[in-house]
Amino acid sequence: MNLSINDIIEMAGNNIFSAQFIKKDGTLREMVCRLNVKKHLKGGELKYDAKGRGLLPVFDMQKEAYRMINLNTLVRLKISGKIYKF
């Protein structure tokens, strides 16, 4: 079974997962995050299409803030104890 990154991310649903990716400045970052968090929204919408730019909006559980993960630099996802490497 050959799953795409989007299929794997959909499996996370509303569960907490970890993502490891390379940031814009070239450093490796590990983030514990969650999808579809609405509690901390201040209103308004993104002024651009994040998916079209290869970005995934997530809520960083440690910093309690919204962040973007560049799917093109994604190294690893850990969802429900299962690790997916890219």
C-alpha cells in the first residue's frame, strides 16, 4: 500500500501527532501538533491558499500557536505510535 503524505495526514484526524521537518532557515524542527484546532482563532482567514503552496496549517501544542509545515521539507511523521519517513 503506497500512501501519499496527504493520506497519512488525514489519518491523524484530530489526534495529536509529531512532525519533523526542515525549517526555512535550514534547521531541523520537531513539533507536536494537531489539525483542526479552532479554539485560539482570532478571526479572519488566510490571505493565500496554504495547500496550493505546499503548506499544512497546524496548531503547535507546545507553543500554543498556529504554525505552517512545509510538506516539501517534511522528514517524518509519527501518528498513533506509527512512524512514516519521507
